[in-house]
Amino acid sequence: MTETTRKRSDKKREAIIQAATQAFQEFGVNGTSMDKLAELAQVSKRTVYNHFSKKEELVMHLIKEQWKSALVNIGVEYQHDLPLNAQLEELVFQEVTFMCSEGHLELARVAIGHFFYEPEKLKDEVAQLKAQESSLHRWLKAGKADGRLVFDDPEQVVNEIDSLIKGQCFWPQLFKIEDTISEDDKRRITQNIVALVLCRYAS
Amino acid sequence: MTETTRKRSDKKREAIIQAATQAFQEFGVNGTSMDKLAELAQVSKRTVYNHFSKKEELVMHLIKEQWKSALVNIGVEYQHDLPLNAQLEELVFQEVTFMCSEGHLELARVAIGHFFYEPEKLKDEVAQLKAQESSLHRWLKAGKADGRLVFDDPEQVVNEIDSLIKGQCFWPQLFKIEDTISEDDKRRITQNIVALVLCRYAS
DNA sequence: CTCATTTTACACTGAACAGTTTACTTTTCA
DNA sequence: TGAAAAGTAAACTGTTCAGTGTAAAATGAG
């Protein structure tokens, strides 16, 4: 009995999550009432509350879910025998692709909409995001150790690269000031960033 | 009669604007009820409504007010006989200082809080902000015409510089992830940006 | 068919809040 | 002093919304 009943329950749950994801993106968390949400999910309001006892719980579930799934590791290990150019380009391109993906943008919109007036909580969550950025960090330090890159503070270089990526592939899209980026644009932006960085820091 | 009466009225109005500015920053527009606002301004709710017939009107007034006052022109004209380094540093430093000033951050917080779920309207307003960035644009084109800078698209270079500035002096502060930047940091960041850019684009 | 679980419909509570109305007070200045 | 202008306090309307309670209906397993 519990077997297929579970399945029905799970389907409803899935519908709720699905509708919430869409609605929160479109109208914002505060702009989406639980009644509206239930209607969009084709589910009774009471069922929503049976699955998530508070709105807050639903929001947090969504954010962490997406956060987790977004943590597909960006990984390029430093190679002594390959040109810096190609390696860094691959790494930056991965980051660019991730940053401007609709999935990540949607997550970010929900997160920002939710945390905008709760900076302390945001701070905590952002700390986890930082871990994901350390692949670039590792690569830079390896290049420095190998004598092919010259800089004082790797943190600063990461910041610069990160700023260049987000400034062109994340913030404008987040606020829908710019449209989605084409593959060609991604490539072009990546190449410019790599050229800029290596021109300065390659020995 | 109308002379001093105006003064009293203006004082109340000022108190409302003052309280609204603070409250909107701290709790957000939606997080600030008109009752709360009236209390904070030490003014009756009715007085608020005598000055601003709708909440929306108050919000728009605030944003445009601050927008206008923020439009202190950043201007450095290109000089043929001065080193690029010093000129660009001055220009970038001005932008950095503006970007991370509390005044600008507060404006941006209110604006983003208000426009986050109205991207179309945001787009319009942002267009006006772009005009202010053209001083850098002009400087770069002058440098190129003078043969001391080499690049294809000035727009792209502006984007890169802008990304570098905002990524380090605006976004982290906007979300209160990083504290206010010290004068030394501003100088250091400026110098790094200038070095990065000139290393690549100076002939 | 029957029993257990889950979903549904819907009415309800209680709070928050935008905006209004009214009756009253204070300030200013002529 | 007295009339005009501005402000105040507090109750009120109407709406939206989070969250609850409950009885009936749907679903599926044995």
C-alpha cells in the first residue's frame, strides 16, 4: 500500500516543487502566495502544507536543492606540458558557461530575492559557494609554482577573473538587462578574459 | 502666512524623505509599512499621504532624487602629453570612489529592491545611467586616436574595466558580503585594474 | 469490498497593510 | 484675536495572505 501511495505523494510533491521553482522566478517569493502556488501546481493548498509546513521551508528546500545540483564541479587540473592559454581558456569557459546558464541564473534570482534583506544569512550561504571557485585558485597556484605565472596574491587574480566573468555573463543577465549569451559570445568573452589575464601574469 | 508655513511643511516632508530613505534601505520597500514609516518620521500617517499620495510615488521620488544627486560627473579629459598610467588611474579611481560610496550603494539597494521583479522598468532607468559611463569611453577613444592605445571595440574595454570595478567595489558591498573599502584598498584595486588594462591595450 | 492513506474543497482565523475619514489641535500671520 | 493652513490621532474599510481545521472524496492494497 505504501509503495504506490508514496508514488502518488511524490508526484504531488514534485508538482509543488516544479511550480514553486517557476513561480518564484517569475513573481518572486513574496509575489507568490501559497494559494496561487497551489493552483499553479494543480494541487490543493492543504497538500502544499502537508509537504512543506511553512513557506520558508519550501524556499529553503528549493534553494539548497538547486545549489547542490549546481555543484557540478568545474575542474581543470594544471598541466605542465600544455600551453597556459588553452588550459585557462577551458577553465574560464567552463565558469562562463556555468554562470550564464539559465539554471544558475534562476537559482541566483530566487536566492537574491529571498536574501536581499537578510544579508547575514546570505553571507553564510555564499561561503559555501566560494568552495566551488577554488579550482581556478588551485590552477593559478600550480602555474605560479611551475614558474609560468607571476603574481603576488592568487586571491586577487581570482577576484579579477571572477569580476570579468560575472560582469559580462552574470549580472546583466540576472537583472534581465541583457539577453542570453550565444555560444560565440561566450567564446569571445572567454578569449578576451584569458588574453587580458595572461598578458599581465604570464612570465 | 505661506512663507513660514511652507517651512514647517518642508521640514515634515524632509523628515518623511529622510525616514523613508533609511527605512527602505534597512527593511526594503515592501518591508516598510506606511504606518511604520510615519512613526519613524515622527509624523502622522496622514501627513505622509498629504505629501505623497501613494507609496509608489514616494518610492519613485526617492529613487529619482538620489539618481540625480548621484550624477556628479566623473570627468577626465584625455591629455596627449601626460602618461596614460596617471590619467587612467585618476579616471578609474573616480569611478571606484563613486561606486563604493555609501550614497551610491544605498541608491542601488533601493532601486534593486524595487525593480527586481520589474525588469522592463529597470531597463529604462539603467539606460540613463549608461550616459554617465561615457567619460571613460571618450578617454579610450581619444587614446586610440592618438595611437597610444590599441583595441578593436572600445565598448568591450569599457565593459571589462567596469566589470573589474564593480566586481570588487560594488557587488560585494551591495549585498553586504564585504565591508566598506578603505582608501588604501581603493588605491590598490585601482592600480591593479590600470596595470591589467594598460598591459594589454597600451601600444 | 474494505481499510488506510492521501488529497481535496472550503471555510475560517488572525495579522498586516494601503489608503480614507473624521473630529480635534497646533502653528502662523494678518 | 481669529481665520487659514497644516498636522495629529485613532478608528475604519477592504484586501491580501499565511496557516489551520475538518469533513468528504479519491486512491490503491489486500
